[in-house]
Amino acid sequence: MSFNPTRISADFSCAPQIALEDIPLIAAQGYKTILNCRPDGDGGADQPTSLQFQVAAGQHGLEYYHFPVTIGSTGSQQAQDAAQVLTYAHKPVLGFCKSGMRATNLYNAAMGSADKKTLFQWLKGKCLITRLWRWCKHRQCASSCCK
């Protein structure tokens, strides 16, 4: 099988189904983590299991995570869990599934979840009532000064 990943960001690439024989090449290309988004048995009996990938990845010094995504079912909890893993995983990360789309969708959902979490943490540190009062006061002054 020809290993040809698609770069999604500086830290994440996706690929269609990889083979166990691709793992040395993945490590040689500098990837540090593999994210398997394909459920076991999704491709029939010929598809290696998550445990086989985990063992092979470990033999080549790679971290391995399994986030089985069924088509069209990336939920918010799964995205939050993936965001947590992607935050702390060694980079760069290679995600894969049958075509690469589920891995890409999970990554995008996870990054959206991480962005929202960061925004909410920032907002918690601000006094929104004071900020709103200052904004409204400024708007009233500006409108009365302009009349």
C-alpha cells in the first residue's frame, strides 16, 4: 500500500486505511502519534484490529489512540475526548480511517471543542457585567455627544 497522508494542520495529517507494514514508514516520516478512527471490523476480516495497531505502533515508539467513529456520528463528548488527547499527544499526529474523512471530521470537531473551551475559560476570567456596563455607558455617551 502506498502511504500518502494529507496535511490538515502543522500538527495533524490524515490518511486512508493504513496497513501494519506502513507503521515503520510513518515513524520514519516523523509522526509521533497515530489516531485510529476506524471501528474494529469496519472493513471486514482483512482489517487489522486496534490491538494489532497498538502493538505495532508501540514497537516503533509511537503513541496510539483508538477513537472508533461510525459514519456521521461524531458526538460532542467524543470531540471533547479527542480534543483532550490531541492537546497532550506528541506531535505530529497521523489520523486514519477508511478514506481519511472521519479522521479529519473528528479532528475538526475536536479543535472546535478546544476553541470553545478556551473561549469559555477566558470569559470566566472576565467580569462580563462590568464590561457590558462600560460598553453601554460608552455607547450612550457616544450617541448623546453626536447629537
